[in-house]
Amino acid sequence: MTLRINRSILLATAIALATTACGGNGAVPSNAAVGGAATGGAAPADTTSILKLLTKNVTIGSTVDPTNGDTGPRAISVVQNSSGKLKAGQVLVCNFADSSGTAGNGMTIEQFTPTTSTSPSTFFLNAAIKGCDGDAITGADDDAVYATGFTSKAMVEITSKGKLKKTYGSPITQPLGDGAAPPLYGYSPEIMFVGNADTGAVDNIGLGGYGNKKLIEVIDGFDVNKGSGFGALGPSALSYWCDVPEGSYQCKNKSDVLYVADGACNAVVEITNASTLLLKDEITVQPGCKKFTCEYPKTTCAKVVKAGSPLNEPVAQTLLPNGNLIVANAGNNTLVEMTPKGKVLDTEVIDTGQAPAIFGLAAIGTNDGNTALFYTDTNSNTLHELEQ
């Protein structure tokens, strides 16, 4: 009973503060799709296959760090606003391995201007992100970058000038990447979600606005395989959908969905009303990722989007501008495109070499006709763009 009372008070206060404020406080992160003409609520239904339209595979350049030789490109973020060293349209890529190829030893974030034959520059190099596998950009704190380190067991805040600002530890234990959700209302917080490889938990933190700025383990129980290096599987792909009116950097208040892909249970799971998760273990995922115990089901809960074939150890995920998802399989280097209802629209093998190799995805564009897709390949240590 105490938890219910506390949660109700917190939620009511957050909504009251948010709806009485004005203005916006954050940029749309690379993993939050711009809704365009979408109506409120769930992502719109669009059965157009974007993968079938992406017929050109352009190599942007090597992801090997020019400073220390780090390799193993993993997470991708696209810069939305120019700030500090960051310029709108640039791409950030995390390196998970060191110069010898040892997984979990990389500690650099590369900065690209995404044109062909581009060499990266080092945006950030620090042992605080050792085993870098997440680099979500937010607008909550002056367009900061929040990077996760699999080996350093932490998430760190990095300024847009490439300087370490703050380190977050417990309850983060072995992060498998992060993802940001823009503010739903004026001055409401921007939420950062973090997946954990050893516990199967998803943590969140409210940044900016009226955020509590404290990490909370809001979801537990996702399957994990206790693997090491590139073989670690768990809740590693976090993508957030909301409607964003053209010219705005703030969500409408009707769409609030987090998608989590878990390679250990071969499933993509939808978390409804994700930004309202406020207390520890509000959602418990049962083994197999098909059943869920929700403390407050009328407020937020979970359901399966897709489980089983053609998913094969999904480790990366991005949302297209039309609201559909593209997932990267670690098991066979295949991209799987599906609707938010789990209807598979297309599959495409992106690398016929050794698997796993595809760990980073990021879509850009505003409609089906101009969508493109960035991906990283650890076999060649390169950043690519699939274009129409």
C-alpha cells in the first residue's frame, strides 16, 4: 500500500509540474523517431518496407580511433543540435575493443561528418567508458552525451565539448547501452534508460526539467546469457518512440513507448508509458520475455512485439521516422524490419562474414522517401550508410 501511495503522489506531482510549465528543454535524441504526420498514441501503421528501398551501401569511413587505435564500433548516435564540439548531422560511434581487438577494452567515442571517405576524430577518450557500448545524446544538460562502459560498469555524462562531467554507478552493474527519451511536456524531464547485461534490469534517470536525477531500477528480469565481450546478451537495444511536431524538440503527450530488444530471449518488448516509471521493479519480466508482472498495469506495463524467428540474438535496434523498427541480429548479421505490432516487412543480411558484427544502428530522415540508415561493422571496423 505504501508503494502505491508514494507512486501516486510522485506521478501526480510530475504531471502537475509538467503541464503548468511552458517551453521545451531538450533535443530529440538519435533513437527517438520524429513522428511527422503521426497521430497520437502508438506509432502509426506503415507497411512500406524501408529496407527494400535502401539499395545503396555507402562506406563512410574507418572507425579506428586515430589517437589510440581502438576498434570494435558499437553504438551510434546522430547529433541533432550544434553545441560545443558537436555539429548537427554528425555521427558519434563508440569503440568497444582496443587496438589489439580485445573486446571490452575500448574507451573512445569517434566523431564523424557523415560523408564518404571520412576519417574520424576522437571526441572522447577515458577509462571511465572502458568497453564503450552506448552514446546517447540529450538536450537536458546542454546537449550532453551519456556513454556506458561495459567493463567500467558505469554511465558517464560528457559535455558537448568532450569533457567528463559526472559518473553514475550503482544500480548500473554491467551496462549494455543506453537510450534517451525527450521531454513529454514543457520542462518535464528527459529520461535516460540503461540496460544491464548481468542482472537483466533496465534503469532510468530523469534529467533536466523536474527530473529526480537519480538512477532507479524500474524493470527487472530480462533474460541474460552471462556472456563476455561481444557475446554478452541481454536488454541491449533501447529505442523510444514519441510524436514530435515538425520544428519542435518536444514530444506530444500521447506517445510514450520504449522498445527493448533482448538477444538472450530473442524478443522485442514494448514498454507503454515508459516515462512514468518511477519506482524500483515496477515491471518484472518473466523468463522467456513473454509474460510480465506489472505493479501498476493501468499506468504502465509491457507486451511482446515479436519473439522468435526471424529474430536471432538481436543486439541493436533503431526506430524509423514512420514508427517502424529495424533490429540487428548478432546471430547472423541480419537486419529485421517490422511494424510496432510485430509484422515482419523485410530481412536483409548486411554482412556475410563472421557473426556477430553489427552492433550499431541509427535511422535518419522525416518520411519514407528520405529515410537512411547508419550501421557499424566490427568485421571491417567501418561506419556505413544505407541510402535510397
